[in-house]
Amino acid sequence: MSAAAGEADAVVTISDLPEPQRHIGNLIRRAQQLHLVTWARVASAEITSAQYSILAVLDRAGEASQRELCDEVDLDRSTIADLVRRMEKADLIARRRAEGDARRNVVTLTEHGAAERARLAPLVVEVQRELTAGLGDDDAAALFRGLWSMLER
């Protein structure tokens, strides 16, 4: 960043930044890297944030098909299939064929998965707090709204 970025009262504008720092995609990639590092340090090095999302959905819904998980956590079928396979192996979830439809898998939390969801819940809040620690409340809320709006298009 420019020297002005280090000054407390300085406001950095997009035009002040060189490429690629001025591109939103670059910032999103770097923010995701920061999220991954913070997640592994604060929440879990074994359970990823995507796996936690599945635990949270199943905790809320009780059960879901793999297709429903795709929709809820916005991941493709092959990624969900891989996550479900790994989570089942780790005894976080149980998978069974749906009654009346042998092509459909139904996924539920195991006792271990429910315990991990409960253990991780406050740590997820801490990850978010750390990620937004340099922002004021208004800026953190604006960041959330902007990202939500971008993804809901």
C-alpha cells in the first residue's frame, strides 16, 4: 500500500493503488486467504468452514439431501459429494439412501457432529470478529451487506 495508507487520517482511494491491489477480485482472493488462515488458527484445522456450513445446515434442518446441501451452502455436487464422504468418514454425519428414491442420499448429524457444531459455534463468531476487527461497526455492516448483495445477484 502507499505511504498514505499508514497515516491514521489518510483515506486511500482505488486510484491510489497499483494493479492488482485495486481490483476487487484480488481483494476477495486475499480476504479468503486471510479467512482460511484465521479459521485454521481460531476455529479448527480439521473441520473446514465449508464443512462447518454443512454441520450448521443439518443442525437447523435435521436432515437434508445432498442436493439440498448444494443449494444451502452454494457448492457444486462433486464438492458436496467429496465433503459428505470425508465428513462421514470422520463420523460428523451419517448418510443413508432416501426411502422410495435409491438415487437420493439423506444426510444427518451424528452425535459427534452435533457436538462439534456446538463446540465450533462460538469460535466461528470469534473468526468473524477477528476478520472485521479493523473495521468499525458501520464498515463491518457495510462489508456484509455489500458481499451479500454481490452474491445474491
